[in-house]
Amino acid sequence: MSLVHRDGGGALHIEDVALDAVARQFGTPCYVYSRAALTAAYDGYRQALAGRDALVCYAVKANSNLGILDVFARLGAGFDIVSGGELARVLAAGGDPARVVFSGVGKSRAEMRAALAAGILCFNVESAAELETLDDVAGSLGKRAPISLRVNPNVDPKTHPYISTGLKSAKFGIPFEEALPLYRRARDLPHLEIRGIDCHIGSQLLDPAPAAEAAAKILGLVDALAGEGIALSHIDVGGGMGIRYRDEAAPTASEYLAPLLAVLAGRKEKLLFEPGRSLVGNAGLLLTRVEVIKHGAEKNFAVVDAAMNDLARPALYEAWHDIVPVKKVGAGDTAAETRRYEIVGPICESGDFLGHGRELALASGDLLAILSAGAYGMAMSSNYNTRPRAAEVLVDGATTHLVRRREEVAQLFALESVLPRP
Ligand SMILES: *Cc1c(COP(=O)(O)O)cnc(C)c1O
């Protein structure tokens, strides 16, 4: 399912809403999401997992807007969080704490207390030190903390090194060889309750084989634990399924999960998944307006009102996002000719680009849609250059919901102060 489509006149729409109307009403830059696309992505997992005892825990860090969390909470999703802040968001959006798993290499005591008080499903513990601290914190609250160990299966996911997490060299997870002794230690700690096992090997994975290989290694461990009388009630295989940004042969959820489910066939443990990108990435776009056209000596630049502070992925990973005009090509008031453009933001950094060498017919004032921006877009945005963060709009049929107001400049330094005056 494509996120956007054109009406008879060639105007770009998301569901039943014209994007130029969104820009007029809410301004630019503006993230626009589709409830139908979010639901379709979640349904992809639901269908792939039909007949299995499974829980899909949306990885909140991909896009933590309350409106998006609300959509998934209503669909019955669980959530994978990596901070106390994300826990607060899930609770504020009406998410069920009993379906929350807490990942992350550096949980603070305060975050542990908040998660224990909320009654989350499981802590995905990433080190021996965290295990001891969690036992201590749980004891001080008179509770037992439900735990999984996040095991590092040492599998190469063959993705970008910045989003590869399952290799021996990564900071994530517990080395495979240390997992068994650490489970024994967890069994002996009085304020812990062993629930499951967890792994997550990386992101934007297009080939399902590494995830299946990781699951097979994890299963070996599950059986070894059972042999010692440590029974697990769930197996969490993480997230990471890739999406199509350009021309990648991205798998459907069924295709991606099939080899993994084959490995896990006949298991009695509940299966947990932590997808982020694949649930939201292609359900959102970034709407931006061309401010200035510059025809340089060697290159043509279209300076737009969105920048690397709004969408960091191109600057950070040289990621490619499709960029399409909101008006039909050639339907502009000015009969602009098609040229190769560098699509850049106004930030004072040469790395501030959103797309290189795009063949477009552009005039200042034109609207552009930067596609596949629903994941790690707004979530990684910043206020660099004192730029207020974009508005966010969730489209549902013919209705638009403003799910985050555009920031105002005064808010950006409201917590700051000048030095005292004599
Ligand atoms: C980031 C992350 C995910 C989600 O990864 P995607 O590639 O967005 O699916 C899941 N689990 C953990 C532990 C993560 O850090």
C-alpha cells in the first residue's frame, strides 16, 4: 500500500486529505501520518502471527508521538521502551503497562522504580551490573522484578554499522557465553523473577536469515536453561525488519517472519516482537516548502524549510528518502523546467541535505513531500539553530488531527536564563 496517491487533478493526498490543505492549515515543515497505514502495518504482523501466542511490542523510540501510541494501544499492541520518558508517554497515551518491555543498556534506578510501580511485563536486562541493581531496587520496593536477559547472539545483520547491534563488538546485550551463568545468578537473586529471553540484532534488516539464525541460537540457550530447571514463559526476538525507502526488496511481515516462525515452530513459549521502523516508517511523510531556488555554478539548490534538525537520517546515515512534488509535475503556476537539485535545509552545515541530485521542476513556494519519514524522523529531531520542531498531523480518512503543535521560539529558551543583573 502506497502512503500517498494523486487525485484526478494530480494533487498529492494522504488518505482523503490533500497535502496542500494540510500545509495551509498547519504550516510547514509538518510531519503527516496515516492512521490507515499504521493500522495496515500492524495488521501485517497480526496476520503473520495468526494462531500463535504472540505480542507485538511497538518500539516507541521510532516515533513516540502520543497520537501514534494511541493508535497502537487501541489495536492492542504492547510497547518496547528504552527510557522512563517513553514509559510516561505510553501511560499518557493509554497503553497497557502489563504489555510493556523495557530495553536499554543504561537504565537508572529512578527508571527502574517507575517501571516497577507501573507493573510492566518485563525488563530486558543488558548487563550483570544491571541485574544486581534491579534486584536491589525491586527489594527496596518490596517487589519482584520480571526479567529477560538480552543476549547478544553474535550474528551479523548486514546493515549499516550504526544500526547493527547484535555483533560481539556491540555495546548491547550480554555475550552469548555469559548468558547461562547470569541466568543462574538471576535465579538466586531474591527480588527477580525470570520471565524470558530477548535479542535484537539491528535495524533495517531486509534479509530474514540473520534473525532466524539468532532465534536458533537463542533456542539452544532456552533448552539449556530448561535442563537446569529454569523455564521461560516468553521468547522476545526483537525488531529490525526493514522497509522500502527506494528500491529495496523489502519483505512483508509474513515473508520476514516465516523463517523465524519455522525455527520457533511448536514452542510453547509466548513470542514477543519489538518492531519500530516497519510499523511507522512508511506511514509518515515530512511536508516542506521550497523557500529559495539557487542556480549555482555547479549545482542547483532548492533550499526548503525542513532541515537536518527535522529529519536527521540523510545527514546521519546518508539515508535516501523519496522526494515528490505535492502538485502534479508541470502543474505549477510558473512553468519551471526540470533540473537536478540538491534539496537542502537552511542550517549552517554542509551536511544539511535531505536529498542529492533529484530531478524536479521547482519554483519557490512549491510543496514537497519527503516520503518514508515516519520512523526515526520526528523522534530524532532537535532544535539545532534554534529551529522550532515541526507540527505533527495524523490523518484518519478525511479528518486531520493535530497531534503535536508546532513549537514556538519562546518555548525553546523558556528554561534558560541570563546572568543576574547588578
Ligand atoms: C530500536 C530497537 C527496536 C526497534 O528496531 P526497528 O529497527 O525500528 O524495528 C527494537 N528493540 C530494541 C531493543 C531496539 O533498541
